[in-house]
Amino acid sequence: MTKFRAGGPRWPYEITLLVVAVAAAGFNLRTAITSLPPLFPDLQTQLHLSSATLSLLAATPVICFGVVSAFAAWLNRRYGEELILLVALILLTAGLLLRGVAPTAMLFPGTVLAASAIAVLNVLLSSLVKRRWPERAGLLIGIYLTMLSVGAILSSLLSVPLYRSSGDSVQLALGVWAAPATLAVLLWLPQLRYRTAGMAPAEEAEPAAGGGQGRAAAQPGVTVYRYALTWEVTAFMGLQSLLYYAALSWLPTIFQDRGAPAVTAGNLLALMGVGNLATSLVVPVLAHRRPGQRALVVPSLIATAAGLAGCLWAPLGTAPVWVLVLGVSQGSCLALAIFFMMARAPDAGVAASLSAFSQSVGYLVASVGPLMVGLLHSATGSWNIPVALLLVLCAAELVSGVMAGRPLTLPAATPRAQSPTRVSETERTRRAI
């Protein structure tokens, strides 16, 4: 099996194939989710869904993220990132096809299958980036987050027009997103050449003489939950996801309740994706150039709170401004959350463990968001209390982000005993992580 060595010599075509494959996978990380909210009123009418069922549908992807993410690191150690990511893309395609072919019976099963596949992609793409191209990790993360934003924009922008132009066909509006997922499967196939399943060859499994790094990329990491830094990263990941998916699920309905047409509400959701796009490439690169990221966390959370408040309480005519502010800030928070999972780990194995733990616990916390907002609105008949609660959570995310943004790393997974209560501080220099 071909080895793709971090920091070693590479052929240009290897880098090109890697970037294209990661970008294609990134494009499909949100299409299964962002294509739904603009169609919620139509799905409720055509498929006879209650408000509680619709709230559960909004929460289903995030619940799947939380449950399935816990197994991603084990799958990585057992079979290797490249193979597991290929299988995940295949399952994503299957889930999108199922709910497109038979939405009445397969809307929930197809969404569960697609979201479970995305959960694995969420976890393992960042650890693969750290192993395969560590010196440009910030750039490659920025590329796949940029494509994630592009996919989110297109799916939210085109869902209602596809539904209307096809004669109100739910099958077409939901099933069309299986096409880019199929393309991503094909573009990922060349990456199987670089698969590393389980432990590396013997000469790489032991520490090199003189203290050099000899650990396998997929070697099991430290028990990450024993460290405060892990919980800080997890809290930031969970709270930013809760705020993002709560806004993603209910902003179109909020704007429709305020008097905006369905197409306009979908366009505003797409505009939030444009805001995500504006920061998805820049923020990881900026974060990679400095040991601490607190200077990026603070303005991102202030803008998130301002955007949420403006979407509900500012005049409806100014909604595009506030949606764009919200999108820019949430894109920055997502980029920082993904970056923390990589940067706070000393190697790819620990990065996979930290990413799996942070996303599993974080998404379980985040799953409360869409459900909570929907149920509070049903109980009160107003959006004021749900949005006010989201603003309180913005303050909590700010605290966790300031803590996670400190220049610290978890200890490496070495045979030597290490303190279970301390993390090691990174060098106060601008270096590649």
C-alpha cells in the first residue's frame, strides 16, 4: 500500500487528487441537511407531518452526528481513514436516494443514514488532513469548509425552485442531491492507494532512536476525556453547532412568520451560507499562523449574537444584513471548532480521538437546539423566548471559546507515563501544527 508521508516528497498529482477528493467530500457535508428547512411547510402539507414531527426531523441529523461520531475513531484505527471515508460517501449517496425515491416511507430512515455517514466524514476529514498534509493543514481545512459552504448555499437556494419547477415533486427536490454525492464517491477512489489500516509497519510502530517520531498515524491516542482542554474544545464545538443548527432549521420559518415569501426565506438561508463561505477559507489560515486563537473567537461570538437578534427584532427589510452577519460569524466559529480539533492534538491519532469525542458529545448537546427552539415556539406562540435563550448560549460559547483558544495541546500517545491532569503548552512561535 502506498504511503503518503507527511512532510515528505510528493508528486504534484498526489496533492491535486487529495485536494479534489477532500473538496468533493466537503461539498456534500451539508446538502442533505440544508435542503430540508426551506421545504418544511411543503413537507408538512404533502407528507402530513405534525409540528412535533417536523421539530424531530430538524433535530435528527444532529442526533445522528452525536451518536455515530463516537465510533469514528475506532473505525479509523481498525480500517484506515481512506476506506472508511469512501464507505461513508457511499452510504450518504444511498440515504439521499432512499428519501428521494420514497419520501413518505423513507424520509426519516434516509435522513438517518445520510446524517450518520456525514458524522463519520465530519470526524475523519480533519484527522486525515493532519496526517496527509500537515504543513498546509489550515489551507486544506479552509478548502473543504469552503466547499461545505458552497454545498449549503446551493441546496438551500435551489430547494424551493426545484420543488416548484418540478410540479411540487418532493422526490426530485430531495433526491437530486444524490448526484454530487455519487461524484464524490468516484473522486475518492484514488485515495485508497494511501490507506493505512490499524497499526503502521513495524519500523514505524516504535519510537525512533533518539526520541524521533515513529508513531503510526492510526495508533490509538490518549484518553482524551481526562483533560480539561478536551472539554473546552467539546463545549465550543457543541454550542456553536447548537446555534448553527437552530438557526439553520428555523430561520426560514421565522422569516415566513414575519411575512416573507417562502422563496425569499430560502434565499435568506442561502445568504447565511454565503456568509459562511466568506470566512471558511480565511479563518483556518489565520488561526494556523498563531499559537492562540482568542482574538478570533471574541469578535465571532459578538457578531453571532448581533446577527441572531437582528434576524428577529430588526425591521424585516434589513434581514439580509443581519443574516449575512450571522453567516459570517457562524462560519468563523465552525472553522475555529474544526481547527481546534486538529491544533489541540499532537498527532493524527490523537486528533481523530479528540475529533470523535468532541463531535460525539458536542452534537448530542447541539441536537437539543432545533428541538428546543421548535417546542418553545409551539408552547409560547412566539420566537422571542427561543431567540433570547440562544443569545444566552452565545455568552456560554464565548467563555468556552476563550478557553479552547489558548495555545495548548494534549499530550502525545507514548508508552511513557504522563500526567492525566495536565496538558502541554505549545511553543510560543508561529509554526505549522
